[in-house]
Amino acid sequence: MEDEPEKYQSHFSEYLKRGIDADGMEALYKKVHAAIRADPTAKKSEKQPSKEHKRYNLKKLTYEERKAKLVERLNALNSAADEEDDE
């Protein structure tokens, strides 16, 4: 990890933002465990409301529209193939 600083930065970005390095992890865990021993009751955290996901269904195409789309796609492929052959 030390030889790849970009990977190190991406993996440990939250720790680095908060000023926690590898040497400070032991002290952090000791502090956290002491706080849990002092008050072991679980705290309710405020949860952010979930984002509403938008989902759109595609419009159904008629048989004729699907055929026309297919012909258009095939013409585009054929013209691209013809251009490659000309080169």
C-alpha cells in the first residue's frame, strides 16, 4: 500500500480526513472501548430518509415501429461496414 499512494489515499480517505493514522488506531480503539464501558446503552442515531428512486418504463413499441427500428439499425451497420471496406 505504501508504494501506491493513490490507492492508499482512496482506501483510507476517511481516516486521513479525520487525522487518524496507523499509530493512532490503538489509542482510538482504547478510547472507544472506554466510552462503551462507561455507558453501554445503545444510542439511537438519526437516520437520513432514503432517497426516492425514479424508475421509468420504456414506451412499448408497435410491431411496425420495432421493424422500422431494426431496419434502421441494420442500414447503419451496413453503411459502417461499407465504409470500412472502402478504406
